[in-house]
Amino acid sequence: MQVVYSPEHRVHAPAECMSASGPFRHREVPQRAEAILAALEADRRFVIVPPGDPVMNALEEVHAADYRAYLAEIHAAWISAGEAPSIVVPELFPGRGGRRAGRHPANRAGWFGTDTFTPILAGTAEAAREAARCALTAVDLLLAGEERLYALTRPPGHHAGRDFHGGFCYFNNAAVATAHLARETGGRIAVLDIDAHHGNGTQEIFYASEHVLTVSLHADPNEEFPYYWGYAEETGIGPGEGLNLNLPLPLGADDSLYLPTFARALERIAAFAPRYLIVSLGVDGIADDPIGHLSLAPEIFGILGHNVRALGIPTLVVQEGGYRITHLGTCVRDFLSALD
Ligand code: SP5
Ligand code: ZN
């Protein structure tokens, strides 16, 4: 299986951030991608390839122009405005009750940002764009006839919406890949999100789309990030009605609950009969993940990959979360080897 990877993610290396429980050491760090890469490099079934020069139109289709401009410019604007510290962290959160983003860097950060733990560093925009480039390169390989691919994307993407960042995500790599595939093939794409957190960005981007089925398994948003989305009654709207399936699980759910729920997700996807499948692969559902709150055994990912393979649909896997560095590589490798 080909693995699209770029070392450029390293320029996004958040250190300490703020949360309600005080400052905490950021977990979405370059070592994550390096651990996954090392595990795949050690296995001869995987071939690591650099991103090519894909058409990036889908990034513009998925993310609003003002948001893309903000992401590219805000760090420099923040520094020249004399804001401290040297990372952009919103301090005001107008919600969508505000009228406009305004001009001041701190105000703009609160308009496009949704939390205090998704900071913008000097290299963030570049790393986010490079991750989207990896995903789009993988899509081109899929369109050229490869059946199964993996984009080792970092920073992750599934919490990023059309014009907002959050949950460690800036550009929605899975959504960008999906939009490109949908445009090139006329639609019928399914997205299966198995990160421990609800894929709110992906859901919102395709909520009214008749071309894309979105399915997410995740910890109950009453108890877990992203809190404001991910409930079972969110089923899509307009032409997208019936094409969003949320399968929330109680906090601490283990394999015995996860596996039958996963089977329901696959049944829904099989019924939709998509031409392509995108998997948002987060492995933060394992029991000792420091961020996720499910209780899966690390060995479950081989079973999940095997079951996805049984669908027989050309599949692109995009990396989302997973923060227990010592388990990341094996969980991802097990999923991909079983899928291949
Ligand atoms: C892609 C992905 O998995 N994003 C997950 C975002 C969840 N963020 C929750 C961060 C909460 C920070 N609280 C830290 C408390 C430390 N005691
Ligand atoms: Zn997650």
C-alpha cells in the first residue's frame, strides 16, 4: 500500500496550551506522525511516497476564501500587532452572533477560531496546506486506479469546518479529498469517521450534500469534545437529509459495544453503495489514550480494517487523532495491513 507523507508537518509543533483545567502540554505533536511513519517503514508492505503536485481546487471549494486568507496571514499580523505570546490563541469568542470578523488580529482569531487549544504558530498554515496536499495526492492515485491508500496527514482535519479551526484541526483533509473525488466522479462518496471524537467539521461541510454520506462513531458529545455536534438526531438537511449518521457511544465504551456499532456503520455504507470510501482514521479510542475517552483494545484496529476491506470499495484512509505515541504506529499499521 502506498503511504503519502511529507515531513513538512514538523513546522507545526504546538507546545503548551490553555484549557479549562489550566495549561497543558499539547499532544498533537510531530512525534505522532513520526511514530506512525516509523511503524510503516519497518513493514515491507508499505511504500512511502512524497506528495506530488495535485490540483488544489478542492481546498478552495471546501474552505471559505476569508478563512484561507486568515490562516495564511494571521500569525504575521498578530506578531506585528505586538500581541503576546508568539502563537495565535483567540481571546474573544463572539459565536456567530457577531456581524463581522473585523480587522484586529485578536478579534479575527476569535471569529475563525473556536477553542483555546488549536493555536496558530508561524508554520501552521504551511503544515495544514501540506497535509491537504498529501490527501489530494492520494486521491489522484485512487483516481488512477489504486484500490487502497493512506495519507499520513498531520495536523488532523475532521474538526475543521468551512470557515473555522478547532480540535487541533485547520484544513479538513478528509473533506478536501472527498470534495475532489465527488467533483471528478459525479458523487457517491462515503466518509467513515472512527476517531474517538465526532467529526463535526466533515459533518457540517457535507450536511446538505446529496453526493456524500457521512458516518461517525464517537464518544457521546454530552460528555466529550466537540460537545455541540455529534448527536444521533443530526441526520442531514435538504438534499442531504438521511445522509448523515451519528453513532454516539457512552464514555468508556469497549470493544463489545464498539464492534456491533461499527457493523451498523458498515451496513449503512454498503446500502449507500458508494464509488469511493474515505476513512477518517483516529486511533484515540484506545483505553489509555490521553485525550480520547473510549476503552478500545489496541488490537481492535486489525478487526476494523479487515471489516472495511470486506466492503470491497476503493478506499482512502486519512489520519486524524491518536495521542498515545507508543501505540499509534501499531494501531495504524494493523488497520492498514488488514485493509490491504
Ligand atoms: C483530531 C482530534 O482528535 N482532536 C481532539 C480534540 C479534543 N480536544 C480536547 C482538548 C481538551 C484539553 N483538555 C486538556 C486537559 C488536560 N488535563
Ligand atoms: Zn479525536
